Amino acid sequence: MSGNKLFSEFSPVSAKEWKQKIQFDLKGADYNETLVWESAEGIKVKPFYHADDAVNTPENLTSGSSWSAAQSIYSGNQKAANKKAKEVLEKGAEAIYLIIPSMQIPISEILDGIELKRTKVYLELQFLSATYVKSVLEFAGNAQENIHLNIDLIGNLARSGNWFYNLETDHEALDAILNYKNQNCLGVDVSLYQNAGANRIQQLAYALAHANEYLNHMANSGTSSTISFKIAVDTNYFFEIAKLRALRLLYASLAKEYGAAETCHIVAIPTRRNKTLYDYNTNMLRTTTECMSAVLGGANMVCNMPYDTIYHKENEFGDRIALNQLLLLKNESYFDKVENPADGAYYIESLTNQLAEKALVLFKSIESAGGFLKQLKEHTIQRKIAESASKEQEKFNAGEEVLIGTNRYQNENDKMKDTIELYPFLKTNARKTLIQPIIEKRLAEEVEQKRLDNE
């Protein structure tokens, strides 16, 4: 701005002068106590940011203006999944996210009649099979670049407490898949950590340490693949923009050490942690801002969540609204017209830098203690996430963490008991596991259970 002739008649104002003016207007109130607040990650947020706070960041912190609007499809029935995939693509979706629960479901029937050269397909396989992956790639043919396999052995271990089979068999299958030479094989599910209550520093550090296990494996086996990060985004708008940018910055630094490609692929979804059963329409506002953060933060693909997904079975209206939220952002709000829109925002660049620095410190401590897998098996990761989740829950219970319509401004006439089709609370399933699984839980569950009991 200082080099723009339009503003040449105005004298530059230093950060010190701004602060002095603010302190004068405070009339004796303490500047730090009144206007500076501290995030859960220990980042102190100032009331204004100046050119003095500018941080030089690389150009690869976003995906540019190119991002895909996606629809999630549970593919337990291949014919129904194929029908829905065609419908959502007709309605404007540019990518589909297929959740496939069994290797008995043929990919050829799910994707029958879908033009793969024009459609990005993201897979979430709830099983591990090199044979199945081979059938996917063979069906894709010369459109394999649009197939994202997202194979995540460690993510399955963290979520379920067990390998798919065992450590050796799982890694043999992974090597077979990597040897198929598809460059979109690996995924890192960071959404698990966020939905379980990890703070942003933990999410970034665990994402990096999780990915490091795969980078190390590929370096030892002589294979390669781009890594896709599945990220859950919450409603802290600017922090979430900075979180995605910080992830790209951190991953580029780590991949460089291995001589691997420094770009990663980011798949963003809204978090489940802040979604509510009561006053559920507010979930639409939450997911809208979360998707906006994802786009501005540089996600390659954004897959929205239906506002009623925690208590309603899959339904046409919820799915249509979820997709239309993305289409409105892209086609009517022009969120696909500007490359790197967050560049040059002093606040966002400062947050990006601070998040990356703090996450790097935690990552280094994980590696010095033996690495991510070792800390998972020792339950260190689980304990740290539980501690963070407990702090956030305490803030929610005290009303410091606000969910409108749930722990503030409740509508006492809002009744939900007769509309629930899916169990919206944490489910426990006693079973033998190799390690303690990381458990996802929404903030509002206890409050909602009490309200349901009193209806």
C-alpha cells in the first residue's frame, strides 16, 4: 500500500502509533487484558495486525483457485451408489467421495457410466485389499490420475485400535499397492484427531508425524506417492484458514528432506465435533463458514456435510442442501476466481507462521521419542488428545465455548425425540484391540442426552 500513489498523500502509521492510540482510547484499561486473547494453542491474538507482522510465506500454501466440490456417497449397495453418483454429478458435483464397506462391492458397477476423465473419485475403503485396488486402477484405465485411493493403515490402527490384518500383512499389501505406480495412493486421516478433540497444534504435528511414517516407508522401499490429507475444519474461521496453509508449509519442509514431491493434496470436510442435535439448522451456518475456511485455506477438494447427518439417515434434501452450499460458494460467491486469496493478510500469515512453528516443535518431540507409531502404541497420542478434549469440554460446559441453541439461547420448545433415525451419541463396542483407539465425540452430547431424557 505504501508504494501505491493513491495513498501517497497519507503519512505511514507505525504499529507503535496505532497501539498508542488504542491505549489512549482505552482510558486506563490494560491493553493486554482487555484486547489480547489467547487461543487453545497458546497463540496470543492481537486486536490489530500491521505490516510489521508480515511473514514471507512460500507460494505453494494453497491450491490456487482450483478446488472441487464433492458429494459423499455410502456405497453399501453398488447400484444405488451408481444412481446417486450420476444424480449428484448432474446437479453440479465435480467429485465424488465413495465410502466402500466391503471388497464384495465391484467398483465397475459403482462407476459404470461415469466419465472418469472429467470426474475426480476419492475412495474410502473400509478394508485393505491390493487385489481390489488393482481392479479399481484397471477400471480407471488412462484416467487413473483422477482416482485417489487414500490408503491409510495407520489411520485404521488409530481409529479401530487394530491393523486391518497385522503389521506385516498390512505393509505387504501397502507395498503391492504402491508398486501399481498410481501417484494418489496414500492418505492421512487428520479428521480423526480433530473430531476426537485435538487442538490445531496437535492436528498439524500428528498429521506430519503420521505422514512421516509413510515417507520413511516409501524411502526404504523405493516407491512414491502423493499424500492426501483429510482435514476436518471447525468454525474458528481465520485459524482454520491458517491451519491448512501451515500444513502445506510443514509438509513441503518434511518432503524436501526425503527428496519427495513437496506438494500434498488436501481433502477438507466440516468437523462433526461442533454439530448439534437441537437447533440443527444452525449446522448449516457452521458448515458454510467451515467450507469457506477450507476453500480460502487452499483445500483441493471440499466435501460438505448435510446439516442433519448426525440424526437423520441419508436423505435427498440434506444432500441437496450440502452440495448447493458448495455450488453457491463457487458459482455465486466466486470462490474459484481468485488464487491464494489469503496471501498478504498479516493476521492470517502471522497465524500460519505461529501454528507451523509450534507444530514443528511438537513433531520433533514425537520423532525424538521414537515416532508416531511408537507413541500410538504407548498411548501417548491418545492421552494428549484426551487432555485437549477434556479442556475444550470444560469450556463448553462452562459456557465459554458457545454452540448457539445448545449451551446458549436454547429453544425449550425444540423437541427431537420423535425425529431421531440414527443414534447421535458415542457408541461403545467392547472388543479386544492392539492399542487404545482414538474416539470421536461431539461437544454437545451430554447436554443433548439430558434434554432428550427430559422431553
